[in-house]
Amino acid sequence: VQLQAFGGGLVQAGGSLNISCVASGRAFSNYAMGWFRQAPGKEREFVAAISRGGGTTYYADSVKGRFTVSRDNAKNAVGLLMNSLKAEDTAVYYCAADLRTGYWSVHRSSNEYDYWGQGTLVTVSS
């Protein structure tokens, strides 16, 4: 599985940004997807996850109500719509694929994910 994240950029605080990740290599609907982020000098942290069919989503408390994860299995793509961005959202955002979970399940632990994209940088100016 190869994952390519894109759509990052510079945005003002309070603004919105929509990042995406496209997968190739295996049937996209066979794996759950997650978004993680890593800010400078900090450890990578969970952001959001979506189950194989999209019926289950899960968010970190820090982004709940502001971010929305979605997927389009026909396009092998997962998106993360980020609203009301804050300076503390500045990070490199990574998408990841979990090939071992059940149809309705999602995970927040990075250990559950098998493949990772290269990341896309999101910078929020205050």
C-alpha cells in the first residue's frame, strides 16, 4: 500500500483547510484509515480515524467538533476537513492505513497502523 498525502499549506488562525490522502496498491475498502500529526519538537499524535466503510469515525479531543474525516472508496481517498484552525494545529499531518481491523473498527494507536504516507505540512499563523 502506498499513501500520498497532499493539500497542506499556510492558513490564518480561524481559517479552514482540507487535506487529502490517496492510496494505491491494495483494495482501499479493506482497511481503516487514520490521520496523525507531529508538531516540531513533539511526539506524533492521533488526530482522527475512519472505518473501512466510513460508518465509524473517531477524533482526538483536541480536534473534535472542528475536524471532519471522510473517505471515498471509489476514489481510494480519505480527507480531513479542518475548520477553526488554531496555531497549535500546526504540524506535519500523516495518513496511515490499518489493514488488520474489523469493518466497523478504528484505532487511535499508531501501533495499529501498517502503512504511512509521507506527510503534508499544515501551518497556522496566529
